[in-house]
Amino acid sequence: MRLGRGYAAGLFAAATLVAIAPAARAIPPPVAPRTAPTATAAAAATGATLPYGSTLLLVLDDKIDSGSTRPASVIHMHLKDALVVAGTVVAPAGAPATLAIVTTQGAHSGDIDGAVQIHLDPLALSGGAPPLPIRAYHEYLNIELTSGQQSTRSTTDTVADIFIPYHAIYHAFRRGRQLVLPVGSVLRAQTAATIDASDPRHVVLSTPPPFVSNYDTPHSELTAPPLFTPAPTRPKPLPRGKPTLPPTPAPTPTATAFVTPATSPTP
């Protein structure tokens, strides 16, 4: 009877894990309905200039899917709020914008999720102003899990490997999730230039100066190969045989003067 109760408890735990295992995986957000562009200001400019790195909100008009979107694809989007600087509408709400898909990585086995790398094209401004360079806060988009979601997934997989037969094999070959950004998703970007609207008829864009590192010579990891390799200089060969010392001349006797001390007279 005890064995039957234990077996029933094990089956109940396995059924419970099977029921909650799919729920432990994060569900993609629902498709947000596309709303008409508003006329609110995209970024607050206190003076006549909009500083470098100001935030812009862009709304996707096309879907981004790491499984179906191909590299070099062009994704259309529009400016959510009007860009107003010193009372001048530099870019109206709904201004078109595009981004390019640099690389994509589809989800594959081993529980590896999909990812996409993007690059934002310059934003066209009104009034004949030059395009505004913009860049995304995160150009490499992936599925980010919180510490709680990671802990829940790891704990669920560990318990399922113990109670569910062959779950370890399923866990090893389980496919990850695709990164999907539906139409209407909001993408945060920032300006890569300062906008000066002191003269409403002539909007000026200024980019920051290039970075200078103390005029030091940069270190090159690659050494350029020479045009030719010079022949090595070889040392002269040493003479063969044992070296002999030149004979020393025979000593000759020399005359040595012998001085006798003089005798002093005795008193």
C-alpha cells in the first residue's frame, strides 16, 4: 500500500511538472495595436539646441523575426512623437525611418534563443535640413531573462530530469525561442548629433569631434610583412687545427753592474 502511494505521488509530481513546464517559459508579448502618431514632443529641449544623445521613440511598421527575417533586409518604422526644438518642428510625428538587418541568428537546439543585429539609418528632417544620424541603444537584440526566470527554468529542468523519463535527452535537444518584434513595437534610439534651431530657417547639425588619445602611436596587433627577406650574414669559418702560440725569444744574459759600498775610515 505504501509502494502504491509512493508510485501515485511520483506520477502526480510528473504530471504536475509536465503541466507547468511550458508555463515556465516566457511568453512573447502580444501584438500591440498601431495607433495614430501624436503631436507631442519627442525630446524636451530647454534651449535652442537638442543635445547629443537625446532619446527618440520609433514604432516598427514591419515585423522582425530572427527565424524568417534575412540579413540585409530593410525594416520600415516611423517616429512616434514630433521632434520639436525651440518651437520648430524638426521632424513631424509619423516621419518615416528605416533600419537595416545586419545579421540574424535563428533559434536552434540546446535551448539557444534567436538574436538579431540591427543598424539604424539617418532620420530625414523637414525643411531641407540634412538627415539626422541616430543609433539604437542596443544594436544586438536578444531575449533577456530575469534572474527569477532563469532560476525557474533551471529548477524546472532539474526536477523534470529526475522524475520524467528521457527528459534529459529532450532538454539537450530542445530548441530555443525565436526573437519576434511584432508590428507596433517601440524601439528606443538616441541622436548622434546636436541639433541647433536658433534660426528656424536654417537648422544646423553638429557631430562631436573625434576622440584623440594623447597623440600616442596606436599599437598594431598585425606586423606588416617585409617586401623581401634579406639573406642572413654568415660568420667567417674558424681555422681548422689546434692553434699554436708563436715561440718566445730565448733570454740573453745582460751585464749587471755591481757597486761595492765604500769603507769609511776608522778614527
